[in-house]
Amino acid sequence: MSDVVIGIDASTTAVKAIAFTRDGRELAQSRVAYPLSNPLPGHFEQDPEDWWSALVQALKELAGRIDPSRFAALSIAHQRETFTLIDGAGKALNPAILWLDERARPQVARLSKELGRDTITAWSGKPPDPTPAFYAIAWLSEHRPEAVRKARAVVDVNGFLMHRLTGRLATSTPSADPLGLLSLETSTWHPTLVEAAGLRLDQLPEIIAPGEVCGGLTAEVAKLTGLKAGLPIVAGAGDGQAMGLGMGVVEAGKTYLSLGSGVVSGAYSRDYRTSEGFRTLASPTGSGFMLETVLRSGMQLVDWIVRTTGADSAPALEVLAKDILPGSDGLLVMPYWAGVMSPYWDGAARGSIVGLSLDHKPAHLFRAVLEGIGFEQAIATEAMETSIGHKSQSMIAAGGGTNSRLLMQIMASVLERPLSVSPVNEAAALGAGMLAAYAAGWFPSVEDASRAMTAQPDNRVDPVAELSVNYAVRKEIYRDLYHATRDIHARLDALKPQ
């Protein structure tokens, strides 16, 4: 009896293959890591063959723990914006360029001028920024034109892996969309954007809806993994959208907050809308859109503080930071260690620490960073909710940052609303599992699959009234910090070696 689905999370660091039951319970998990290359400043790459070998190994381990006859379908969530070129046999022709990569900043400036910043945003849903693959593909077309010309296709991670699993060259709408080449209103490749990137339309995969069966697992891959040949391989979604699905954000009025290496928040919108305050993405349900804000430096900034100050650990610093008054004794941190996306879309922006004195200690800096992340999220959430026209009464949070009670208290107080903590550890993989469950016929819609397979939060952090009042004043000072330092960061950026 087929009573289990497989949700894959092919993230920036590893492939996780997880078996889920009909009620969303995790039965077994296998994780296989792979390396990340940083060959030049601002260049981040991976070997796509590492994705494939990791997926094969993870599936083989999973098949060794659970009878393969129980698996009903498989779907993939994956790191977004990352892409590679493949030949007709599906072999990668170049290292994959990752979402972290910033080499295409000149192409962002050029294409914004040629096509119009507002036009690109209206078509793709994304204000110009190095993150969408559109600009890195344009970089390849300028610097590796022969490789681009000879390529059979440009594929995202989902497209690459589904082609290997099924032999069909296809990807899903919410997987293709983050590349920045899609017309979001029509869910088709936008010919002008494709041409501007230096591609031909016939070099792009077929687009299918999330939750649609792409094909059956080939006999060759079945032998490699121990899974059954013909296992339905289902079109998945980018990890951010899949995470929202896995956390039950499938309708208006719900918002999720992922406190991971970066900080990502998302809300469902039935209607198509764009703004500098967020980026718009295809919904993993197949209808509507996801509005998303992103802060690149989240919990990785907390790790940076621990390393830089020589502290024993983040929990050790947090114990000390709890005794420091709100406002960190006049310290203010703008957490743009990796630039800023929404709402300023400024790759030259960098972090700022303002108000340092001889009285400040590492614990002050630790608390000020948590407060800066909170201020930044509050401003981003305000912009998104103003566009939607309503405020979510609560948010559901996930990720490693939820383990910090101090961060959660600060965040709830700055946002002035309760934060529910998701009990799901692997929300992106669960979101992929929900798409597989829908394709397997377990539920009449993706939304129904999400409602049935999402566990209800049993932990809530409420705002503290006194903190909310204190932080409301400091947030307005924080709001001016970017504008006060923007030109300085731009001038420093211009001095960097090209």
C-alpha cells in the first residue's frame, strides 16, 4: 500500500530526503551535504553533479529504511535562483551560479537602464537585484557566449533534478519564477526578458503547474536508488514558497517568518501586485502569489558575532544580553552585512554599528544585532502589509532563530503581534511532500493537503507592551540609518578593485 510521500529539500548546503505520512508526520530522513565554492570575491558556485549524487545517495538511504512499495510520489523543494546550463543529455556545461552570487551587478545596472526598472518589476515581480538568475545569465552571455549558445537549456535546480529523474525537460512555475525570466501574470517565459538575457526561448524548459506529475522515475534511476520504477515525480517549488506551504500559509491573512541564515517573510496574495517593498513570486498552490521580504544577513550574523568576539557560543552571549536594557545602551546595528534587498535593493549597502562607546561589551553588540534584525523586519512587514491592505494578527515563525527566546521576544514586541512557533523542523521538505500528496490523489487540492498535513503550533511568544513602546521610538531612528549611510557605502564600493 502506498501510504508515504517523499519531500526533497535540495538546499544550498545539502539534499534532505524525508518520508511523510498522510497527516504530515515525519517517518524517516536522510541528509547528504555538498560543498560550496567561492572562487572569486562575490562568486558562488556549485557542481550540479554534487546535487545529483547527493540526491541519489539520500534516496538510496531512505529506500533502505522504508519499504519502497509504500512510496506514492516524490516532489522537490530547492534553493531558488540557482541555475546551470545543460547539454542535450542533461549534463551540466558549467558550474551552477548560486543565488548568493553578486558578479552580475553591472548587468543589473545595464538592464535596468535598457528595459526600465519599473518595467522589469512589473513583468517579473522582482525589483532589479543580483539575486534573480536573469542578470547572471546575462553575465554568462557576455563572458561565456559560446557556452550559452551551445547549451540545450538553462535549468533551475528543480528542472535539473527532474530531468535526471524522469528524462523530461520541465520545471514548475514556482521553481522557474525566481529565475526572473517569467511573466508572472501569464506564467510563461517572457520573450523580451529571455532575449535580454542572451537566450533563445527554445533553451528554456517546459513549464508545468506545481503538483503536476512530470513523469515516472526511470528504470535506470530506480536501480541506483532502490526506489520503484515509475514512481510519480511531481513538480515542486522553490524552498521559500514550499516553506510557506509547509507552514500552512495558503490564504490571505496568514504570514510566515523564517529565521534562518537569512530572514524571509511571506504572505499570500490572491491578486498580482508589485512593489519596491517586497518581491512577488508564484504561489506553490498553483493559484495566487506569494509576497516576500528578504534580509540576507540573519542568524549568520549572530554566528559572525560569536566568532568575531571570541564568545563561547550564541546561548552564552544571550544569557548576558538578557540583562542589558532594551536599546543596548544606545547601540544601533543595521544588519546589511551582505547588502540589502527589500526595500532598498542596494548591493553596495553594508552593515553599520552606530553609537559604540568604551562601555559596550560583546553582549551589547549581540543584543543590538537582534534588535536591528527586528527593526528591519518590522519596516519590511509594514511595507508589505500596506500594499496588501491588511495586517496579519499573528505570524508563524520557523528556523534556527526560534530557538533564541530573546530574539523571539524582541521580534514579537517590534512587530507588535504574537509569534507562533511552527512545530515543523523541515517546512520546505514538508511543502514538497504536500505537493506529492496532492498528486498522489490523497487530497482534492494543494490547499487541502497543506491544511491536513500542517501541525498546529503549540508555542507562542507574545509582545511585551513596555518593549513595544520603547522599540517604536528606536525603530524610527533606525529607519533613517540607511539613508544616512547610503552615499558613504556607495563611495566605498566604488573604490573596490573591479
